Amino acid sequence: MIAALEIILRLAGWLVLAPLLPGIINKVKAWVAGRRGPPVLQLYFDLARLWRKSVVLSTLASPGFVAGPAIAWVAIAGAALLLPLGPAGAVVGFRGDVLLLIYLLALARFGTAWAALETGSAFEGMGSAREVSYAVLAEAALITAVLSLSVHSGSITLETMLTPAAGPGAVLLAGGLFTVLLAENCRVPFDDPNTHLELTMIHEAMILDHSGPPLAVILHGAAVKLLLFAVLLTEAVLPVGAMPPLAGTGALLAGVLAVTVGVGVVESLLARLAFRRVPLLLTTAFLLCLFALLVAWKGGPA
Amino acid sequence: MTAGPLLLIAAAGLAAGIVMGRAQPRLWLALTLVATTAGLLAAGTILLGAPAWEWRSGFDFAGEEFHLRLDGVSSFFLALLSLIGGLGAAYSHEYWTDERYPKSAGRGRMWWSALVLSMGMVLLSSNGLHFLIAWELFAVSSYFLITLDRQRRDVRAAGWLFFAASHFGTLCLFAFFAAIAAHHGTWELGPMRDDPATAWLFWLALAGFGLKAGLFPLHIWLPSAHANAPSHVSAILSGVSIKMGLYGLVRFSGWLPVPAAAGWVVLGLGAAGALLGIAFALGQNDYKRLLAYSSVENMGIIAIGLGAALVAAPPEDAGWARLALAGALLHAWNHGLFKSLLFFSAGSVLHATGTREMSRLGGLWRTMPWTAALFLLGAVAVCALPPLNGFVSEWLIYVGLFDAVTSHGSAAWAAMPAIIVLGMTGALALATFAKAGAIIFLGAPRTRRVAHAHESGPWMRGPMLVLAAGCVAVALAPLAFWPAVARAVGAWRPAWEASEPPAAFASLGPVQLTLALAGVTVAMALWERGRHRGVRRALTWDCGYALPSARMQYTSGSFGGLATGWFGWILQPERTLRRPRGLFPREALALQRVPETVLERVMTPVGGVILQVSAAARRLQHGRLQFYIFYVVVGLAALAALVLFGSMR
């Protein structure tokens, strides 16, 4: 009973806090550019507005057009629930849960890509082709990062893997995971969430035809995914799980905030890469994670 | 009932099917279903704990006594064979009918029974000679099934390639069994682990069985054979036949000593096959070829698991090796389920539209909702995504490999690259099957014929539903299938008998169930919310373009182009481009094809050189008698010179 209650509370926490992050990023971008920018809570307003709107469906769309985003959202929320939260640990954890996390993110990708391809639009085809192709390299980097964490901690349970964090390879891992975060969440320099030129987009191109509640679900899922990666990155670098409760919680929040601000700063200072350069950057991320793995291997079990 | 009588029923049913199949389709179907059910039950009794079944005939056949044995390993594969054998027969009842194929339907039924019977004999034979006979019958019946539609040229070419490759494998197996028989003085097979002198024979077995299993780069025959065969035959070829190669590898790596490098080589071949197989699949425009390459990928994944189990040298009793082997075996079952499902759905599409070219299809979900939904289920399963069965077996392999890494032994150097390759393979599989499903079933129909496609009938849909149910069952209750897997693992290495499922394996089922329920609930809630707020149908937005046409959609080539470009060094895609020129351009053309590189760029040139040398040698043989006499004189002179100068030295 208490476990169920905790699961519900945590889920609520994830779902409610997530839309803050894009707001913070936008605030940072505005601040760097010397503008006032939209309010931090802008995404909440957008979501509420979209939730009340009616839906325009493409004449070609099958029920999968709506089911895809829903399943992607469930997958992301499920993946978030698997993550331990610093000193509070994880509510659902078992040996090998880290693989479930990775494959749930893949399921979310499948759901969005499928829904995008429902409409038969070339733009959406382009977007999902890019999404699933770049994911190949991002996935290699991510699984190498996981491997290095598990080598360092001698475990494949998220909770015990993340408690000692990455140790000596932390800097390398932070670089690699941050790049994966940018790629997986479609931020600059991989994708530009603000652009209005469909030819150059990835994520935004995939959701061109979505509207109303399904669009709200997609945007909210993307925000939760960003928060998930921010938490994962923080916990992989800082041993928040091993700290005393108050310090751990503070460190976790500070870490997530730092990652978010970092995304905003990167977005303000860099331009989007040409598409043919994207694989190079992702390969760099993979190599960073690979070196982190070698460092962890040399360092022996923690 | 024990296994013996059930197996007798199965054999009798199949034998009667061979005789009756030509003329009486209904009787044949009934016989096949009874026989395969009996086979399934027989396998089930052993897998659920009955002791291994053995039988000796007491009389000789081909100079040897019949010796049949059904133990954990063989019953594991027999269960898969019986299931797909029965379902494929039911599927063909509507798919390959006498009305549509008056010439080949009867032959097809006969050879189907022969194929299932001969594969059963391969699984049961415990005598090298009978194994070879059954193996040969299995290859021959596969050949006749692949070439059922032999009016078509590419079908004949595919059949010939299969036949040639298959016989190269058989040649290796002849050497393998003959060497065992020569060494032990008997054709009898059984556990013979104590004699390290026979370890090198593993390489012969790897060549022979690996060829049948489609291990990279021995897979050259597989894509064209599986793509050109009738779809129910493709299903049993991909679902079961290639598993016979795996059976051989599992069987004889369990019974015979293996060289120390065996595990590393199998694992390396598996990793290469998994990654390159799926890269080739992504490049295909023919959906059956795509599925065939995906089989190469999945056999690679299975080989990774088996290789990891072999890397753990016998004295070392590593828990992770059990997990990897259990994962590999379970993946063999899972692959049998979802790949047969996918080939059945592909057959359904082919039946309705008459084309295997993805870029001529599109929008089929409207006319073929069942096929579309079942293909989608199979696609999610083959991408190893939760909450379906592919994830369960890949999870086992992953956990085995991760445990190998965290144990910090030398095996970690094999496991770490394998894990990274598996991760990339998963992402590529996702791209491949998102492409296949979406281009075939989503969007607008690209040709008129496709717009008037029809859903397949109950005899084709039924087997697909059964397979889908099997996928869901393994996914949601993996623990129920553990005893069977553990039984096979125990038969492979007796020290591993009665292995407990890993504790986390138990939590996988409920987690997957919760996920599935949550997914369905949220999807329905979202649909309801949308309906509640009002739904308007409109044209696809397409950036405001008012007249989108079906030909403007993304195609299979454009979808896969990005990632196949990264694998261009091995895929070697061929492009033909004729751009529109001038003010009044006439015709333009863009063709793209990913060839079977190993076959066309390696095997064909090598074969060409051999043929050239042979042709040059044939010039000596021209039928002119005086020259032949001249050869004889020259030969004699050479011999004489040899004798003379040889004796002088």
C-alpha cells in the first residue's frame, strides 16, 4: 500500500516538475540574448491550452496516430519511475532494470516515429528517419555509459549503479552523456526546437500534424524525457545516492538545474550543426563514454 | 501419454501426409495438424520434466541400428518445429490453394510434410549416418518448397543457390560425422566430452551448421531463398529451418569437446552478423528480403548468447554463461514466433497486392487492419521492445553479458563489445521495422492495385493470431517458460541442470504486464479525450501544400538512406540516376539497390576466377585425336625424363 502510494507520488512529482525544464532553458536563452523571454511556466499554459483544444486528424491517419504518442508517454513515464532519486533510492528496482530503462526509451522512439509516419507527409518521414538513424549512435554511447557505470559499481541495478556514480571517469562520462542528452532531446546543436523551417528539423518535423491533446501528450513526454536525462546525468556524475538525505536532495536539484542551464547556454552560444556533422559529434560522445569505460575498467570495482 | 506413442502418431501422420497430400488437401491438413499437435505434446512432456526418451530399433537401416533420442535440447527445438509446422500448414490452406496454384499446390503439401518429418528426424537421430540422411532429406525438401513457383526465373536462381550452399554445408557435415565415427569406431552419437583430440572437429561443425543457421558471412543463400519462397515456406525456413543449424551447434558443442577459441569465434561471428545483418535489412526495398536479413541479425544475437556460454570454459561454472545460453535458446523460440508471424503477415500483403516492393505499397491499414496490427505486434517484438517477448530473451542475454563484464574475467573483453553491438543492433532494428511497417501499412496507397487490397481470410489470420498470442504469452508470463529453457540448458551441460531463474526474471512479467495495461489505458483515454473535444479530419498538413499526392511520400530508400550511408563500406549500395534535363524533360529515373555484398562482391568474383581457370583448362580438350596422342607422347617423355634424371641423381 505504502509502496503504491510512493509510486503514485513519485510519478506525480516527475509529471508535474518536468515542464519546468523547457521553461528554464528558454529563460536562460532569453537572459543570454538580453530579452525578457516567456514566463518559466509557459509550457504549463501551453499544455493546458492544448488539452482543451479539439483535434485535427489527417485523413490518412490510423488509430496509431493517437496511440503512438500515448505509448511513448507511458514508456517515458515508466522509464522515469525506474530511476532512483538520490538518497530516496528507487521504488521499482530489480537486477537488469537499466536495460528496461534503455529499451523503454527506445519504445518511446518507436511510438513517436510510428505516429509521425502515419500521415504520409514527406516532412514527417524525414524527421523520423533522422530521429531513428541518429539514435543508433546515441544508443551506442548510452549503452557504453551504462556499461562503464556497471563496471565501476559491479552491479546492473540502477540504484546500486548510480550510488557511487562514475568515480574517476566522471568528467568523460559527463561529456558523453551530456551530448547524448542534447541529441536524444533534440536540442541545439543536433536540432533546433525553435526553427520554423521543416527541412532542418528532427523532433518538430515529426509532430507537424499533431494537435490538441495528442500534441500536449507529446510535448509533456518530451519534457519528462529531458528531466529523466538530466537526473540520470547528475546521478552518474555526482554520488548523490551516497550523501546524507538533505545534502543529496540539494545536490540532485542543483545538478538538474545546472544541466538545464547548461543546455540553455549551449543553445545560446552554438548554432545547429550541419546534418552531415551530427554523426561526428555523436561518435565523439561514444568515444568519451568508451574512455570512461576504460577508466572504470582500470580502476577496478568500487 | 509418454513421448514414444505421441512421436509415432506424429511420424505416421506426416508420412500419411506425404502420400495423401497431393490429392486431398483437407485430409492432409487434418493429418498435419494431428501430427504436429502430437509432436508438440511429445516435446512438452520432456520439457516439463519427463526423463529423456530413447529408442533403439533392434533392426538395421542403411547398415546401422535406428537410435532415436528426445532430450531437453531436441525437444526444445521439436516444440518450435511442431508449432510452426502445424500453423504453416493451416496458413497454406488459404495461401497456396489448388485454385490459385493448380500445378504446385499438391506438390507443396507433399513436400511440407516431408520437410517437417525430415526436420523431426534430424532432431531425433542419435546416429551420425541417420542424421546425415535426415539432413539431406531436409535440404532436398526445402529446395522443392522454395522452388514451388518455379516458372519465375529468380525463384529458380534462389533455389539453385540454396541447393549449392546447402550441399557445401552437408559436405562439411559428412567430414564431421565421418571423422567422429572414425575416431570412436561407431556412428552412434551421444555425450563424448572426454576426448580432447576431437575438439578441432568443432570447426567443421561450425562451417556446416553455421551455413544452415545463416551465420554471417555464411548467410549468402539466405536472403534470396527466404524472399523468393512462398510465404508460409519463408516462415518455416526463417522460423525453424535455420534453427536446425543452431540445433546442430548447440547439440554438438554440448556433446563434444570444443576448442578454447570456439566461444570467441562464435561470439564474434554473432556480433558481426547481428550488426551487419540488420544494416543490410535497413537497406532493402523488398519487405521479404528485409525480413530475411533480419533473420541473419537474430541468428547473430542468438550466436552471441551461445558464444558467451562457450567462452565460459567447462571447469568454470559461471552463472552468467547459463543466463546467456538461456537467453539464446529463448530467443530462438521467440524469433521462431515473431518471424513466422511477420512472414505470415508479409504473405498476407503479397497475397493481397501481388508486389514485394515496399515503395509500391502504403495505406494498407485501412483495407487490411488485422494484418497491419499483427505486423505491428511482430515488429515491436522483433525490435526487442518491451512489453513483448523479444525483450525478454534479449534481456537474458544482456544480463548474462553484463554479469560477465562485472565478474572482471577475461570473458569481459568479449562481452563488452558484444553489449555495445547489441545496443546498436537494437536501434537499427527499430529503424528497420519502423520503416517496413510504416511504408507498407501507413500513409496513402502508392498504386491503384494497393488501394483495392483485401484482408486475408480466417485460415491465414488464425495462425497469425496464434503466433501473436504466443508472443504475448512469453512476454507477460516469462516465468512459465523458464522450466523448458532450464531443461534444455541442463541437457546441454549436465552440471547446469535445475538452474533457478534469476530473481529479477520473476519481476519482468508483472512489469511488462503493467506497462502493457498502462499503454492501452492511456491510449484509449487519449482517444476518448480527443473525441470528447471534437475531431476534424483534414488533409495532411504538408506545410500548407494543398494537393499532396501519394508519390510525394517518403519512400523506403529515402527513409533508410541516412543510416545505410554509414554502412556504405559493406553495403555498397548501387544507384542509377537519370536527372530530368532541359526545358521539357522527358523521363527521369532513380534506382537504388543494396546488393548481397558477400555474394556479389566476394563469392561471384571468386567463382568467376575458378570458372575462367576451368575454361582455360578446357581448351586442352578439343576432340582432335592427333593432339591427344601428342599429349600422351609429351607425358611419356616427361615421365621418361623424370625416371632418367631422377635415377642419375
